[in-house]
Amino acid sequence: MKALIFDKSKTAWEESKGFELVDIPKPVLNKGDEDKIILKVRFAGVCGTDKGIWHRMAFKDAILNSIDHEATQIYELHANDANKKTYRVIGHEFFGEVIEKGSNVKDIEIGDMVSCESHVVCNKCFQCLNGQKEVCTNEKILGISVDGGFAEYAKVPAQVAWKTDVSKIRPEIAAMQEPFGNAVHAASKVDLKGKTVAIFGLGPIAQFLVLIAQGLGAKTIIGVEPNEKAAEMGKKMGIDHMIRIKNEELGIKNGPAHKHNQVVFNEIMQLTQGLGVDVAFEMAGFNDSVNNAISSVRRGGDVILFGLKTGDFMLEDYNKLIMKGVTLHCVAGRQIWQTWEITKKLLENTENKIQEKLWSVLLNEGEGTILNIADYSKENFEEMMTKNPKFLIKF
Ligand SMILES: NC(=O)c1ccc[n+]([C@@H]2O[C@H](COP(=O)([O-])OP(=O)(O)OC[C@H]3O[C@@H](n4cnc5c(N)ncnc54)[C@H](O)[C@@H]3O)[C@@H](O)[C@H]2O)c1
Ligand SMILES: [Zn+2]
Ligand SMILES: [Zn+2]
């Protein structure tokens, strides 16, 4: 089968870029796979995480160490060097048809169309046993620490499969339920009904968030974004006020990288009659953006922290942060399965027009946003990544 992989025996991490298109054996259910299923993948979504792996800027240790660990396990099972596996199949956002299932799999049938929760949780640790599976101590992530879905077929634990009704959710949208769920999880931290909301950074997950916040009754949505294309898309999604940060004003390029942007702060204060927003969502993962979110929320408001970056961040004016009585929320992944239930309701409801907008605005009705795996080359994959905030691979 065709698959997009990183192979550590072929290329050193630092000296390489991109994913290799290879022909590898189709997965089979072996002894020990009684709880697994095999999917015929239809569509897979490409996101910032994949971009990070493509450019070798993220998940180095998780990928390299897990490949070694897996090879040792296979070796112990078969005591045969020929089985030594040196690659990882990339991809954690995908949708496909169940074509085989292990003997222990009860709730999933052959022919079911499923999307996958990308976090494979242990079901044994303290959090898993206490309703917080999204922060499982022993989680593995599809496409990073176990093989993922950038392939014609994928073998995954049945516990990650989420059945999807294709008469209500189109397959291309179904392939994006995992990142959509990230935004649903972020939006469900506080009640957004009647609230004034600011969203900092309008990457694809934040674009989902705009639609979800509207669906959940937010009164006003302010967007903050440096990139023109992302800002334009945000307006089409329904942002009420768009604040464009000038590139030269981004913290990273101008003075102390962590400081909030005074122009952004002033504009938000003007839009909120000096009060500040009720809820600020940090969706970019930059230090200046975190301080923008904290500084522009009102006293007693909520800051939802979602963007990621490795390393230390600085908080400005700590005293003021505490005395403002702000609540900081950290959002990881999706709640299993509460977030997926809300995702299903939001996507299946035609009145909120969320699916319609995702298809017409984010995916441009499939024009230039769907790459057939037969047409894969590193050049056109990279072009798709540069041109589109979100695109899909069709298998
Ligand atoms: N918490 C989680 O579970 C989780 C899951 C997935 C992704 N993430 C993180 O969420 C963030 C968003 O991911 P994505 O794939 O939706 O989008 P992305 O990372 O592709 O896009 C981020 C957007 O932020 C904008 N931006 C850059 N600098 C900015 C600044 N200083 N202020 C405001 N905006 C700025 C960019 O122009 C871009 O439009 C990333 O940091 C990603 O790593 C978190
Ligand atoms: Zn993703
Ligand atoms: Zn666990």
C-alpha cells in the first residue's frame, strides 16, 4: 500500500525534510491485535503538527524513540532482524471504512465509517480512571508515537474509532473532526452565550472556533492575526472585528519577544468601551500572543490557552494578572468522548451552517485543497502547505 512515512534508516532527522511516499505491506491483524481494527482510509487532514514534522521542528524525540521502542517489541515477538521496522507512518487526522476487526472488538462493525481520536489512552492511569482521559499519563499519539493514517490502510486500536454518519457529515469534513474537536474543547471551557470573545491567531483550529463560538451564542467575536489570508478567511467565517497585527510589530521581531502589543490592546479596549473581553482564546502559541490575551481580558474574565510552543514563556505584570482575578485554562486535545458528542451535534445540525462554511470557505469546495495520493511529490505537498491553511490527502 502507499504510505507517507519518515524512515530513520534512510534519512537522518536533522538532514532531511518532508515525508517519503513508499510502498509498504498492508497492515494485517496479528496475534495480540484482538482489540484493533483496520481502516481503508478515504481522506486525511494535514495540520500544523504535520508541518512541524515535515520541517523537523517538532516531535523529534517522540518519533525517533517510539520507532526504536516498537522495533524492540517486534524483535522480541518474532526474534527476527528482518522484521526490524525503522519508519513511522505519519498522520493523525483521518477518516475511513472499517474493513477488518479483532475478535474482542464489540461496538464497531465491518463497513462502519469512522474518524479517529488521535490520543491512544491507557485506560489505567489516575486520569483515565477519573474522567480526564485527555491528559492520560501514558498516551500515545497516532502518526507520532504509533503509525497513523497517511496511508491507504491503517491499523488502529478500536478504542479510538468514532462512528460517523456519512449521510449527515460529508467525508471531507469527517476527516477534520479531530482538529474541529480541539476547538470544541477550547470553546467548552466556559459558557460563551452572550459573551464578547477575542481570538488571537487564526490558524485552522481558530477558524473552527469562530464558527463554534457563534454556534454557542457568543455576542461579539474579535480576531487578532498578522497574516492577510488567515484574517480574510476569519472575516468570511464571521469575525465581527478583525485586528491585523503588522508583521514588524510581532513580538518575535521587535524588542522583548514576550511583550503584549499596545496597538492591539488599545483597539480591543476601544471595541469593548474600556472593559476588555469576557473570554480571550490564545490560538497561536507565541509569547506575545499569550500576553495579548491576558492583557485584553476584562477583570474576572477567562483566558483559554491552546497554542503550543516548546520552552519557557514569560507572563507580564504578574501582580496585575493575579489582582485582575483572571482564570487561565489550559486545553489539551479533546475530552473523550464528551467533545466528540458536541462535535457531532454541531456538524450534523444544518441550521448553523458550520459544515457549509467549512466546505466553502476553509476547503474552497475542494478546489486546490485536496491532494490525490497518486499526485504526491515533496514539491506539490509543500506548495499545498504554503497555499492553504488546511488541506486533505485523498487515498
Ligand atoms: N492544545 C492542543 O491540544 C493543541 C492541539 C493542536 C494544535 N495546537 C496548537 O495550536 C496552535 C494553532 O494550531 P493551528 O494548526 O490551528 O494553526 P497554525 O499554528 O497553523 O496557525 C497559527 C496562526 O497564528 C498566527 N500568528 C502567528 N504569530 C502570531 C501572533 N504573535 N499573534 C497572533 N497570531 C499569530 C499565524 O499567522 C497563523 O495564522 C499551534 O500552536 C498548535 O501547535 C494545540
Ligand atoms: Zn492535527
Ligand atoms: Zn491513562
